[in-house]
Amino acid sequence: MFKLSEKILLLCVGEAGDTVQFAEYIQKNVQLYKMRNGYELSPAAAANFTRKNLADYLRSRTPYHVNLLLAGYDETDGPGLYYMDYLSALAKAPFAAHGYGAFLTLSILDRYYRPDLTREEAVDLLKKCLEELNKRFILNLPSFTVRLIDKDGIHDMEKLPVGRK
Amino acid sequence: MALLDVSGYKYNSASQFGFKQTLLDRSNHYSFGTKCQEFAVPVGVDPSKFLKSCSCEDGVCIDLNHGTTTLAFKFRHGVIVAVDSRASAGKYIASKEANKVIEINPYLLGTMSGSAADCQYWERLLAKECRLYKLRNKQRISVSAASKLLSNMMLGYRGMGLSMGSMICGWDKQGPGLYYVDDNGTRLSGRMFSTGCGNSYAYGVVDSGYREDMTVEEAYELGRRGIAHATHRDAYSGGVVNLYHMQEDGWIKVCKEDVSELIHRYKKGMF
């Protein structure tokens, strides 16, 4: 999880080395934009910037094999989640997941997500997903880092241990 | 006579043309007319190698029908069985209303996932064996025995490229029964199974919504939801949900609903 700005987080998974390299490159460039222009990139702009960079490298000798989720809060547009894959496809989505865990959790998100969830309901929905992973996923993932982004910025939530049931 | 059967000893030495089949087809019933105890395989052909040559690496590309989602779970009032109805051959949808549940008899159901041909053939053969059992023993076959028959059939042809993942559901003297049988010869008894390439999506929905003490209507809805959400995410599942309920006095077919209509109903306001 990489903090691009006060209200934007970038989650990056994929090939070892590529992930950190690419994410830090994006992180520093977003900071540079703020320094040069005096104001931050919006989440939509940051997402498109990231996608453009990924696409430019795709047909070079050194493509980055990373899957990304970019989450941010915009003053005018509200919260936004952007799903990006290693072929630099970009889609704005109400919920998203990457990796094998996605096979198990996407249907739960489909089933219980509503656009007007409260914070507690949203955390409960996340817990449901983690319980399912704990039950059916072949790898043991003992704990998860959870962060929340709202109008006041990024907040760390308590580490969710997945040991119940 | 069992030893005689197994050893394949032919005491009928005068084997003329139109040979007399003195031995009943007791153990050889699926050896397709071979005279001695063996599994019928084409001579000189290695099925697994043949199938490998049909997968896309070597030029010729035959996509076996694999895509599906089926699920079944036990609860207080019996067993719910729900399946989708899409038959895909690679990227092509061969049928949108395929029947993936075989009604073996009024108290036994079998689901099909994997290769359509394998499933249909072997489960129909299972139906024949169950009927023969009832005729010979004057009582119904148990779910455990039926599933064991199927898994033994699979074990006989292990490594030869069969592809079948099936759930045998029924109600017998021991109560509701649910067994998962697949082409490796795996046979598992359990409370809930889902098979096919959409199975992970179905597990997500059914695991999160399952309670042992659900009412019958809630269980129907859970089964419908599981298939609907799986078909929504999995490209190789779709069509309609065929929903069955296995009760003490036999199964009933509950409904047959189009998944796109279900999804539109569930996601009203989201589109």
C-alpha cells in the first residue's frame, strides 16, 4: 500500500521488484506534481497518469507486470476506486479485487454491496470477505492491514486478524 | 461364482460363433461386450496422450466442454441442488438450456460438470446400475452405494482423460445424503459442495448466507443467489437456474429462472 498523497492510496501486487519500483516511481511523480504546481492531483487524474505510464512501458523492453488498485477521495467527486491490471486497462468500480482471492470474494461483494453502506456495514462486508478467505482459500493469510479514506484523509483501522471460526 | 467371474475363467470351452453368454453380465456390464474382465479401451491408443495432442499446443485445438457452476447443500429440511444451464465449447456457447441434473430415480439426483459427454454417459450408466440394484435386492440403493458405484467407474478409467465432477444427492435410510464424486476417483461426503469453474463464486455467496436452521424459502433463495452470482462473474456459466429440493419422500423441481432476470432483480438501482 503506497500513499500517493493525503487522500490517495495505491495498492500494488504482481512481480517481485516491479511492484515497489513502479509504485515508488508513481508516488514520487505525484509528489513532484504537487511541488511544481502547488496543488495535488485528483484521484481520477492520478489513476490516468498511472495508467499512461503503465501503457508506455508495456511495449518497451521492460514492461511492469503489476496489478493495481487506486483509491482516493476527491473534494468535488467524492470517493473513487480505480481498478487497473498489468495490461494497463483502467476501470472505475464500486468494489474490486485482484489475485486468486478475488474468485472467492467478488461474489460476496456482488451480493452484499450497496452504494449507501454505512461505515460499520462496510467494515462488516470486508470481514465477511476475509472470513471466506480464511475458510476456503488455500493459503493461510493471518492478518490484513486495513485503511479507510474519507474527506479527512487516510485512517489506519485496527489490524483484522482472520482467526475466527 | 464370484471367484469364477473375477478370474475370467471360461468353462464354456466350445466357443462357437454367436457365443452363448452363459455368464450373466454381472461384473462386465460396462465392458461393452468384451468377453473377459477388462476395461474397454481402443487398442494401441493412449487416451491421455491423444487428448494432449488435442489441446492447443500441438495445432489441433479441441476445447472440451468444461464451464459450469453447480452447487448443493444440506440443511434442516433436506438438500438443495442448484445448477446453471450453459454448455460451452471453448468460446462458443453450445447450448443455453443444457440439462445438468440427471434424475436417476425419484429419490436420487446427480449433477454434471466437466465434459458433458462424460457426465451424461456415466451418470446414465449409474442410473441403470441403480435400477438393476433395486430389481436384484428389492430395496432402494443407498446414496453412499450409488456414489461408490460412480467413483469406482471413474477409478477404472483413471488417467485416461475423463472429466467429470458430480454431486450425488438423495434421501435414504440414513437421512439426506450428499456426495461429491470426480474423475480422479475422489468421493467425499459433506454438507455443501460446489463444482465447475464458477464454484469459487458460488462458495462465497453460499458460505456467507448459510444457516443450518434456514426456512425452505430462504434455502431456495440462497441456492438461486449462489448460481446467479456465479454466472454473473464466470464467463462459462449462464442460462437458467434449475433448482431442486430433495425431501424425505423424493425430490421436487422448484424453479427454472433466467439468471439475467435474477441479477437485474438483485441489483435494482445499481445499473
